[in-house]
Amino acid sequence: LAQAILGQAVRRGFAIQPTQSLGARSGHVHPPTPVQEKYKAMLPPPQLTTGTCSGTADVGAWTTIISETQDGVPCLRTYNGFEWLFALLLAVLAVLATVTSLCVAFISLRRMLRRCRKGSRVSEARRMEEAPPITAVIPCYLPNEQFIIEETVEWIMREVEAPGALEVLVVYNTPQDLPEIEARLKELQVDGAWPEGRRFRAMRVQESKSKAANLNAALREVRDAYVVIYDADHHPDKDSLLLLWEKMVRKGVDCVQGSYYMRNLSDNQFGCSPCAFPCLARIIDAEFFTDWFLMKLVTRTFFLGNGYFSGSNALWKTSVLASREFSETAQTEDVDMAIQQLLDGRRIEFCAESRSGELAPMNCASMWKQRLRWTIGWDETSLKHAGAFTDSGRLRCRARCGLIWTFLIRWAMTALTVGAVYVGLPVTTFRPLDEAHWGRLITLLGHACFFMGLGPWAFATLEAMLLIPRRGLQGVLQVFFVAVVSSPFGFATFFLFNFFLQVTSCFKLSTGRVKGWEVTQRAPSCSKVSSPPLPSEASEGSTRAEP
């Protein structure tokens, strides 16, 4: 083997020193292995000159690649520093991609099995003897949401099913008087035609300049033992509150967080308005679907051990929520409240099946402002509470590690992904990802990252396909958008968008250019679009039909 391989290499201009792996000591010649045959096929035509690579290399070794000398003569060499760093980045991403795919597979298969169980969580909620009164709090910045708040109140009062008595409390702030809409809200308070004796109240918070101040004022007025929070544009599914209540009782937790979807899917489908992007609402809806039904449950089940409060469609024990105040200076008061409650040892669960439809941002500019506020809020809250993750609060070790992973390690993961994908990908365009140019180790790791990354895409698409019978044509359309958004191409695109958000957030935080709390621009919604079909019951794991 040594005579055959070395003789061929020297004849073609390679400088290779024999090693034991080449069988130099044995002196026996064996048939070439497939890897050696592949390397022989990659060798260039015979050269007239010879050159020497630095160091020694074994044909077909894990870290051996074909290179060239300064004279342009091909030779074999081992990895240099850059290639070892690239291999390390790919190894970390390959492990994370494999773990994520396995976790997503577990979550998806578990949901499929639960769909097969007999009975319905909604039916169980209706059969419960305890039927507590619940207050639904709707914080509102009236100038921005004056066109939708009345519709939201009507929807919750007449369409949402509650386990007991329901009171809706709208707490709003406005820098100037809006006589027309404020008069309409007062009329709704004295309306005695609400079903099942439900009550409505509207309260203006005079000194408020944020959603957090509105919520703090509302909690001082709530007398019921349970409170559910909805944003002003939310239209919860008919049985969403029942599902939240049933899971709270069954799990014995302090808060249950439901999921969101876009209810204005038909708005601006082709990007005809200024700054609009075609099918923006459907793309965000597909992103939310993948996030709520798979990725958030992975975080809750395998890392954090708890869910976390996301601001709307969440049922709380009033005494627990009122024990802390919402931060009026935070960009994301919900995340700040979630961390405070988790550090106090409170238990929060996700309930993806309890769904609430919200309005997508009007255009790309509104979406950028909304996501930038979210990113800045996560960053400033993570920095604010970072020290408490390890040295304060009543948390178990798993919960502390989960908080560190969820709120701190994400920065390191962003840097790793940028290094491995957005630096490695351009490099592989002029150095193809094969064993000749990158060696067996990097080639295998690169393939592992790609194929393991297909796991979330496959299971997210399968989950959307299984729900087609419940949503009809809209379900078919959603399958397409889920398949695109959760694909490696969609992941790379959203990651790039989030990376620019992260860079902008870090720049603003480091330079002190963070402005006050900014609201997301809203537009009047169409009632025909906003009302999803409402089946009579939904078993655990089922979802509602989008409009």
C-alpha cells in the first residue's frame, strides 16, 4: 500500500511522508480503500515540478485536505487554525441541531398521541364544579386603537366562553381627549344586553404613558381571583379561556400562557401598499405557528422547565400577578414580569391549543419597529436580571440553567451561527464542501448541520398538514407558508433579519439611544376577516381555523 500510494503521489507532485497508517512498516500492499480511491480520482494530471507542504498528512485522514504549494503544485496537508475553528463551530451547531431535532420530534409525536385520546379538554372544563369569576383586562393606547377596541370588547363579551362569570375591564390612556370613542365606551358600560349577566367597565388612567402603567392600575381594581390579559387587537377563540382554565386547574400552576395567530391573513396579500411585503401576515402567522407549537414547547419541556408570560392571552391568579408591578420603563414589560415571577418560584405553563387572533403589523416598517422593541426589551431585561439567575430567587438548578440558556446563551449562539453559516457559507462557494477541499471532518459536520436542521422543518410542516381538515383552504395555504418559513432557507432569512435587529439593539443600548415605549401601528380590521370558524369543541392539541 505504501509503495503504491506514495509512488503515485510522488509521480504527481505530492510530498507525503509515510506513516504507520499507510502500512509503511508492514511492507504489504493491499487493494486501495474507497477513500483512497476517491483521493486518487481527485489528483491532478502529472506535474513537471514538485513541491512540499508543511508537516505530514495521511491519505484519507479526517483532517487531511488537498492544497497547493507556493509554486502551485498540489499536495496534502492537515487543518490550519481557521479550519480547526470552523470545524469547532460546525461541531457545536451539529450537536445543537441534533438535540433540537430530537426534542421537536418528541413534542410533535406526543401531540399526535394526545390527539388520539378520547374526550376533550373543553368538555372537562365545562364539567368542573368550580366556576370562578374571571376579569378580562384589556390595556389600550386609545389614539392608536380607537378603531378596533369596541370590536374587541364586543367579541370577548359575546363570543368567548368562560367557566363562570366574566367581567371585561378596558384600561386606556390617551394624551388628548377623544370624545366620540370615549362616549361609546361609556355607553357600553351601561348596556344591559350582555349575555349571561356579563359586565363591562372602562377606566382612563390619567397619568399613564405605557401599557405597564395601565396594567398596574387595572390590577388595583380587579376583585376576582383570576385575571386574563388580552391586547386591544386580540380576538380569542371561543374555547380559549376554557382551555386556559382547565390547564391551570389540572397542572396547579400560577399562570397559563396561550398562543397567537394572525387573524387578518387576507390583508395586503400582494404587497400593494407602500412599504408592504407580499403576504406579510401569512409569513408572520407561519412563524408564530412554528414557534408556539414546537419551539416554545421545546424550551419549556427540555430547558427551562417552565413557560413564560408573553403579554396577552394569559390567565393568572390575581394575587400572584399583583404581587409584582409591571415595569413602566421596560420595552417589554411582559418579559420583565415573567422573569420576576420565575425568580419568585412561580409556575407558568404554555397552552398552545388556547389560541387568540391578533392583527399583523400594517407594513414592514411597523414590523421592524415592533420586533426592534421586542429585541431591545429582551436584551435590557436579560442584562437587568442576569445576576439574579444564579444568586437570588427560589429556583431549582434546572430552572436557573434554563434561564441562563434562554436569556443569556442566546447571544453566544447568535455569534456561533454567524460564524458557521454566514462566514462559512460564502467560503464554501469557492471551496466546495467536499473531502478534497475541507477534509472528512468538516464535510461530515456540514452535512450533519444541514440534515439535522431539516427536523424542525419536517415536523412543523407535518403538524400543519395534520390540521388541514380543521381549516380547509386556509390550512392548505398555511402548510405552504409553514414549509417555507421553517425550511433552512426560511431559517437563514429570519435569522439574518433577527441578527440585524440584535446589532441595532446592542448599538442603541450601548449608546443610550433607546427611546420611550412605542406602540405598533394598527389599522381598522374587517369583521369578516377577524372572525375565525369556531367548532363546538377542541381536543387537546387541536387548533382553530384562521379566517
